Amino acid sequence: MRPEIFCESTTIEVNAACELAYHAFEEFSQKSDDDRSKFLLRIADLLQIYREKIGEIYCAESGLTKDRFEGELFRTVRQLINFSNEVKSSSWRNASIDTANVNQQPAKPDLRKMSVPLGPVVVFGASNFPLAYSTIGGDAAAALAVGCPVIVKAHAFHAATSDLVATLVVQAAQETGMPDGVFSHLHARSFRVGQELVQHPCIKAVGFTGSHAGGRALFDLANARKEPIPVFAEMGSVNPVFVFPEFLKDKSKKEKSAEMLANSMISGMGQFCTNPGLIFVIENENSADFIALLSKAFLNKETTSMLHVSIKERFDQGKVKIERQGVDLNHSVLAAGNHSVNRVNQALGLIKGCQFIQDSELQEEVFGPFSMVIDCTDLDEMLACCKVLKGQLTATIIALESELKDQEKLLFQIENKVGRIIFNGVPTGVDISPSMHHGGPYPATTDSRFSAVGIDAIQRFLRPITYQNCPDELLPAELQNRNAMRIHRRVNNVWTTDDVIF
């Protein structure tokens, strides 16, 4: 039991936060890229200065380990630094210039396009990441980077951590001269606050990481507004793994891949959106050995507490439901002394490929340390299983390179179902480099075009605007003939940092 007491935000407070953000938008969006970069760096500095205090609350409140906190803090700080560098480069402006051509029939006008911020953004804290996907996680940092004020709806599971981090963000805003209202933080347990935020006319976009039910509800609310707004919801995934038969003929590869997958399945007690939840194999003696190795490795792993008693209860209910659907379950047994209120025993399910094809509910995520093996009769049945898969964040292929040469149909299906394909690895451990994509077709996300991770998250909160035949002195500096900022621009279909020469 934590000593902190937080009150649910009132409708008056929600309106005040939204109106403050609306009024802050004009000044904040016109701050120089260098000023906003300094703002982000100051947040990163304060997170490191107060790391011990944050860590103490984080671990006590979430039940997560000190190592997990250090990993999340590093990731959060790294994201802020990356966004800071990206902002200063101004490449996110996507500047494009096509000069006039009066000799063309009809005459071609002078056209100059760039990206500008959408406006105030609401970010919903994630239950399973108190730092990296919450108060100043990827969505919040990306929105602030490009000049969008942010209102965070804290997740009740880690309200104290969120509140402390929010205090540091506000401190950084004040120290770097950002306008009042550039960042607000609201508490709530009910759905009302989130609903009021999404429906408020001052809000122009939403970032969400959580359940499918929660993300879909926000998406529907946003689209029912008089002015619909984008909702970038990352709603989970069961992340299929396709294990090919020739690969499993090698005893060493079979053993190593089973251990590798088991470690990924138990990582974070399965409370990652990239948890490998479906494992497809081709039925034969090698696959039977592989399943036995995987089951032993996974079910013998030591478990820790889940994030919250309600998550633990939903996990247990999910296992009961899927067992009633005809899935054979192998459970681990909790060791003596490990029966804390949030401790669970992991489980591995087993079904046939034909069962999976016939029952779409078998694709529902059981959030926690649970995965299911699907035993396919042959590669054709594996392909049939892939065809009925819903959209996912990731897919993993465990195979010899030679096995994939004649699998164009399967690879095509996989490519069109996911946002990231991993070869002979695991989906957990999402790097924050520019080439990472953390999204996928619905229902994994509501918009698969923009990643929730890395600097491309900036593109979520931008819109393009074109100036036609605008006098040079009235143009934004990014689009003027003289490239004083020396940013990369596409000028008459050529990328250059040069001035526009006529």
C-alpha cells in the first residue's frame, strides 16, 4: 500500500488543462528548434538527477525490479536525447520546393511544402511501462519535440511515479522558458477523464498504449467528434513465430532456439506487447522434441509478481477461457514461498493447425507469461494459419536461409500482417534506433504507418501545409530561397542543402 493519495481530475480541471494547452500552442510551436531541444535535454537531465527517488517509487509501486527500472530510465533518457537531436536537425520538417515554370502549359506555380505541428496532444500512460511509454515516454516526447503541448492522463497503476516525473517535466519547462500549459498531468481511475480529454475540441491527436478494448473505445470517441482527430493506439499483439522443419534437424539449433524463445516468453512476466504468443511448427519428430524442450525451458523459469492484481486476475481468466476452447495447457508449479498475491504460474498451450484456422478467438492475447504452440501438418497448413492471422506488431521466422527460398507466398502473407519481421531472433527488446518500426496493421495499432518507437514517432503529430506563389519574405525560413538553416530540402526533386537558384 502506497502512502500517496491522488484525486481524480474534475471536469473543470480537464477543461482548464485543454484550454491552457490550446493557448500555449501558438507560442510553443513557434519556439526555435534549438529552444525545444534544450527543453527535452533538461527533462533528460532532471530524470537522471532524481533517478534514486524515481527508482524507489517505481519499484515499490510497480513491483518491478531495480534492473528493469534502470533499463526503462536509460531508454526514456535516450529517447529524449534522440528527439532533441532530431529537432535540431529540422529534417522532420520534410521541406519540399518546386519552383514555378511559366513556360509549361498550363503554367506551373511555385509550390513549397513543409510539416507543421497538429496542436495539443493527449497521451495515455501505459500500464506495463511506468516510464518508457508513459508520462514522458515516446509519444509525449515526440509531441513536445515538434511543438505540440501535451496532456498526460496518468495510469492509476503507477500514479506516484507518473506524478513525480510530471513534476520534473514542468520544472524543465519553467527553467527553459516554455509557456504555461505546455505540459499538464491528470489523474483518474474512471473512463470519464479520458473520454472528456479525447472529446475536447482543443485536442488534436491522441497517443495510447494499452488494451484493444481501451484503444478501440478512444478511437471511436475521436471519430465521433464533430472534428475527428487521429488516435495512434498501440493495442497489443500475439506476435507469431514460424519455426521451419529443416532448422530443427540440428540438435544444437533446436536446443538454443527453444531456450531463446523461453527466455523471451518469460521476459517481463510476458507483460510486453512483443511477447511471442503463437509458435507455429510443422508436425514431426523434431518438432515434438522442440516442443518438449521449449515447454521444459519455459515452465521451469522462475516467475515474479505481475504489475497489478487486476492484470493477474485477467491473466488467470484468460487461461481458463482458452482451455475451455479446447487448448491443452501445461502449467508450471509455483515454488514454495512464491504465493504472493500477484504471483502466477506460466502456461504453454498446444493445439492443431486446423483448430487455429477454425477459431479466431484463439488469437486473443492472454496478457502475461502464456504462449501457444500450433502444430501444423505441413507448410501448406502453416500458410493457411498465416492467412487467417489478424494484424500484429511482429512476426519471427526461425529457419535456415535455404528453407525460405521457395516460401514467397508465406513471406508475402507475413509481410502484410506485421510491422517488423525478425529472423532467428526474438521480438522482445525493441531498439529505439531510427530504422525500428513498432507498429502493425489493425488490430495491433489503429494506424500502422507511424511507429510508436524512435524518432519517426514525430510524424504522428505533424500535418503538411503548402504555400503557393508566396512572396519569399513571407515564407517560413525552412522554405525561403536562401537556406539559412542549411537543412536538407527536396528542391525540384533533388535533395540538397543549397539555396534555391533561378
